[in-house]
Amino acid sequence: MRSRYAVLVGLVLAAIGSIVFWTGPALAGDTPVGADELKALLSGNTAEGRYIKWETTHKMFFDASGEIRRVDSLNNEEKGEWYVNKQGELCISVRKERCSEVTMRDDGGYNASRKGTLVFTFDKIVSGNPHNL
């Protein structure tokens, strides 16, 4: 027989799992960013932040023409295309097209998530292309 403690721990973990699942891609306190707001925020500007999986920082210039130019802290450079789709997601196509939900954090930065998983952040939005990307 399972102890009462084991049952209680199981119930608590199940409750936490349910909360995480149902809160979706936005992290606690994050505010979804609308399509028009996202286009205005990025178009012609540079976003600086972190790429979570590779533990690198990045700079992305979102040209108003729809071209994106990116460099990371390992000096990897990429060019591709970007747009905001009908669902209000940021879509970036470099080698493969990927779309992410963008939310604003309480600290004024932004998180980009796919299927509930944080993929990258925009910790700072800089006017124009100061890094000549």
C-alpha cells in the first residue's frame, strides 16, 4: 500500500502539472502582444535577447521589408524573412519557418514561445539597426 505521504505528493504534483498545462505558452504575468502591436514593435528595429536552447545571446534586425538579419554570441550569422501571421504569431523563416507566440513580461521584455515552451527572449528593443546587421 502506498503511504498517505506518497499519495499527497502525487496529488500535489498532478495539480501543479495541470496548472502549468492550462496556463499555456504565456508565463505567469505575461501579456499577449497583438498582431498590429508586434509589427509596430519590430518593424525597422533590432531586438536583443537570449536563445534558450543554445544558451546564447542574439541580436535580430527586423527590416521593414520583411527581411531579418541575426547574429548570436557565437558569431553565427543568418538571414531570412519575418512576418506576423493571422493568429498574431511572429513567424521567422531562415532554414525552416517557425511561428511563436510573443508575450510581454512584467519587466518590459518579451518572451517568444512555441507550444508552451519558451524559445527565445527579446530583453531590449533598440530603434533602427545600430549593429549594422
